[in-house]
Amino acid sequence: MKHRVVITGLGVTTALGKDKDTFWNNLMAGKSGITPIEGFDVSAYTTRIAGQVHDFNPEDYLERKEARKLDRFVQFAVAATAEALKDSKLNVSEDTDPERVGVIIGSGIGGLGTFEDQHSVLLEKGPKRVSPFFIPMMIANMASGQVSIIHGAKGPNVAPVTACASGSHAIGDAFKFIQSGEADVMITGGAEATIRPTGLAGFCSMRAMSTRNDDPTTASRPFDTGRDGFVMAEGSGILILESLEHAQKRGAHIYAEVIGYGLSADAFHMTEPNPDGPARCMKMAMRTAGIQPEDVQYINAHGTSTPVGDKSETKAIKMALGDHASRIAVSSTKSMTGHLLGAAGGVEAVICALSLQNQIIAPTINLHDQDPECDLDYVPNVARKADLNIVMSNSFGFGGHNASIVLKKFEA
């Protein structure tokens, strides 16, 4: 028996807001969260802008002593989880069997800030001064681990590390655990905190990021002829997934239903995209959902604003959906949030769930001169009301990792 899987709680910690409502309102207004980088000297960097989470205080969610033991990416995950559980009105220890509550939170890089800080300690003060918390603070599974510890979730606990596909793989895997009956509830999504000197330097050296430093809010411009790279961002997006039976039994509000999941490998190149892999991924997601291309009304694109990536994804959508590709809406919300790397899939799944609930599509801002090779309907600049029943979210990562999630408007 396959169990139906529904979304009952949403939480975000992003440059556009640290709660669901603020975040959604800013998206609908077409607001950019990109600002000049604070926190360290970026004068020598070719890119000096990012999507930062401002005024974040981990002590709003954790005791000071505990917060100091957690890397920023884990703090983001803890905060977004608290928001999602509050939104779902779910208390793990009181409302569930904790052994049937799991956590899957992905991260592309993990505790980069901790790694930098402790490496400096090693060089300046020697190995004996390196923190005993260095390793458990740094490793990428610790968002999943800490969330389970805090909330007493004793079920499946995994942490995908598949670059920018990590968050979507986490959600897809969580969906499968509930669908197969191995869990009743899953806390899932992604978290990332890489706006650090080494992270910024690495992406700058790849020439992968926008250098539109003088006009940050227009720097992320997917599918526009003027795009010159992605804009890095930090944060977390967390969803509460439940079996339909479990959600209905406790009278939970249901945002949407998860019906499909696809994943594939490009088997092509470490960093260069290839449309074949994403196309197969989208086809798999539709096949597992039991739908046809004609059933999809909207795709939240990976849409990073890189010259090569946006063209490749456009080709992939055409390969996967055929003639129907020209009849659906496609938008990249990274134009507003920036690219949250391993957390992107979590944040964008939250957006898709809210799109279904509110029957409106978030725009692709900064799209003023559309690339002729990117010739789909990208919902330019202004949110659009729509009759939405089925939507898809795409995430593609370095290494050729691809993930697509399919959500459906809930019907009892």
C-alpha cells in the first residue's frame, strides 16, 4: 500500500524573511533580497554581493550555550524547523510516535564557517587549541542530527549532500519514507551558510557568480540576456510532511500533496550542465506521479542566472514536456532569493506549496530582455494569478545530480 503524503508545515530562514508570511509577501511584491556582503572585507573579490539573512539571532531558538556549539547552517535549520513545526501545530513528543518521525535535511557544503575558523586557530595557535566541537559542528549531517535531538524525532535520519540538489533530494527521500509506510512524519528540506571568505573566493575563481556589484538587486536575472552568473545566498527551507491519515487524524491544515519525485545523473561533467540528465529527471518525476506533461501548470526552475545553465534548463524542459513546455509558466525565484545552494530545493518547495494554496505564481524579476535561446514563459517581473493543480520544482547540482519534485493541490 502506498500512503498519500501531504505538506502540513512550512518554515524559512532567508534573505527575504525569517518567517513564512514575510517571505511570501516579499516574493509576491517582486522584492530582491540581494545586498552588499557584510561581515568580512570583500574589497579584493570580484563578487561583493549576496543574499544574506540579516538580524538573525540563534538565541531566539536555542540556549546561548547550545547555539555556540552549532555552525550557522545548523542554526538556520533549527530556526526554520521551529517555524515549520509551529506552522503545522505539531509537537513531536506529544502528537506522534517519535519513532515514526524522521528528519532529512540536506546541505551542499555544511559547516564551512566552522572549518575556516578552526583552521585559523590551528595555524595561529596550534592543534591543541582546535575546538573539540570542530568536527561535530562542521559535518553536513548535523542539521538533521540536531533537529532530531532537539525535537526527539527517532525515525529515519539522513543528510543528502548532492550540491544544489541536496534540499530537493531530501524532500523526495522523505516523501518515499512516508509513502512506503516507514514513517508517519518527516521534517525535511535544506540548509546552507557559505557566505564566507573561502566560499566566496572559490565561486569567484570559477567565474560563476554575478559581478553586478553596483546594483545588487538586479544582479540575479535568470533567462535575461544581461545575466552574468548566480548570486550566492544563505538560509534554510523546511517542510513538515505527513501521511494523509496522520494529518487528518490530528486535523492538520494541508498546503499541498507530494505526488512525484525524480532523480538522475548527467554522467557528463563535474560542473557543466547537460539537458539530458534534467530531462530524464523530470520525466521520472512525472512518471512516479502518474501524470502527463499536459497535467503540469507551473515549474519552479533551477534558474540560477548563469549564461549556460539557463539555456540548458530551457532545453531540458522542452525535452521533458514536449510541445506542452510552451504552454506552461516557468519562473526562477532565485531572481529574488539568490541561490541558496543545498538549501535552494527546500526554499523552493515551500514556494511551490504556497503557490498551490494561494493560486498565484511568483515572478522572475529583472527579466527585461529575454534571451532568444530561453524562449519559454518565465512570468516576468510581476506575480501572476493562475489556476494551479500540479506544479514541479527543479534542482540541479555540481556532479550532475538532478532532482525534481511534483506537488499537487490537495483534494481529500
